[in-house]
Amino acid sequence: MAAAGSAVVFAGLTVVIALLGLAVARIPFLTTMGLGAAGAVLVAVLVALTLLPALFGVSGDRLRPRRAPSRLPWRGERTGGTRPAERWVRAVTRRPVVTVVLVVLALGVLALPARDLRLALPGNGTAPPGSTQRQAYDLVAEHFGPGFNGPLLVTADIIRTTDPVGVVRRIADELRDLPGVAAVTTATPNPTADTGIIALVPEGDPQSRATEDLVTRVRGLSGHFTDEYGVEVAVTGHTAVAIDVSARLAGALPPFTARRQRTWTVSRLHATQVV
């Protein structure tokens, strides 16, 4: 029980640390998911350390397994042969340096596709082809263009300007001429005339590289609009938020993987010592 309890504690802490690593991305909903899952694991560890030993004590010998039958010699032992696993272990450990180099090279080759890895949140465009969401997505893309499935919302702080309508229209005209913009469907102040709302339709679909570049391009003009019109411009909307979350996940993936690998290595070393 002592050895098993130590293994349970360390295994549980390993999982908790890995789940807390979700906070590395600094995305609120991922952090909440990690904290909730880590709390559930801690409860499971506490149950294993308190409730289960108590149940074993109450049950007495009724949960004790029956005496195992004497082990019959394996056929390979009777004939003096060796098991396939034993031959494999001997072959691997005979040249440990060569084995390590070959394994590292193989892992490197398997990891080559990760160079082109692009993270994105799922949407209607990634739904199963037969689903109603995917059918609606394909119909909109076919008849209106792929960008209509993920328009960008550009907001401008026009509360300090004396010509809110004119400023919004001039900003919309500049945005309309940007590469990657299919159309500007809306360009108007809100009812209180403190925020300008401009809806951009990209030429690409919401998950395309062209749409990501367009979001970056529009945000890069924020300083120009501030100097030219005295307003602050921001890009939002579901598509822009999905792009930001994907970028944050991509940036957090390397440190999260490194922390998980360190934790896994330490746990394996501890498990080896316990065994």
C-alpha cells in the first residue's frame, strides 16, 4: 500500500502539472478547463489515499486475492531458448549509442510535417460534409464568396471627432482598397455616434492564410488612422477572435510541450525508483 500510494500521488501530481500547463496559453477558457480538470484529478488522488484504504480495512481479508497457482515454466525456459522480447532488448542494448541516434533520427523524420502545422478553431467549414452546418457554409461560399462565412468587424473610436460619418466613410474607403478585401458591407456610426462600425468581407475563407494576413494588415494601419483621423481602430468579430486564439495556441505549444516532457521524464525516473 505504501508503494502504491506513493505511485498514485506522483502520477496524480504529474497529471495536475500537465493540466495546469494549459494556463501557459493565457486563454481564459483553456485556463478554466485546466483548473477544473486538475481539481478533479486531485479529488481522485485524495479518494485513492483515504477512502480506498478505509474500505480495504473494513473489508478485511474478503478482498484479498486467492493464492496464485504455481507458475509453470515457459516453453522457452524448458528448451533453453530465449523469448523474442529478450532478444529484442539484447539487440537494442548491445549498441546503445547507435540505438539512441537511430531513434532520434526517426523521431525527427516523423516530426517534419510539424513545420507546416497551422492551428485553427473548428467552424462550419470543418463540419462533416453531410451536416446542415457544412451545407449552409458551402452554399454561402458558392453563391456569395468564401469570405461571407467569416466577415471582419472593424471598430473606430469616433467619440472625439466632429465628423463621425465622414471619418467612418473615409476609413472604409481606405480599407476597401486593401489587398484581400472582397467588399465593405457596412460603414456607419452606431446610434450613439461614439463608435464606427465597418464590416469587411475577406476574399478568403475564415481559416485561410489570406484572411490572417488581412487581419494583420488592417491592424497595422491603426497608427495611420490615429495620425490621419485621430481615431483608434480595432479588428474584432468571430473570425478575428478565432485567428487570435489560434495564434496564441501556436505560441504556447512549444513551452507547453517542453514542460510536459520534463514532467514525464521526472515521473518515469520516479516510477523506476519505486519499482
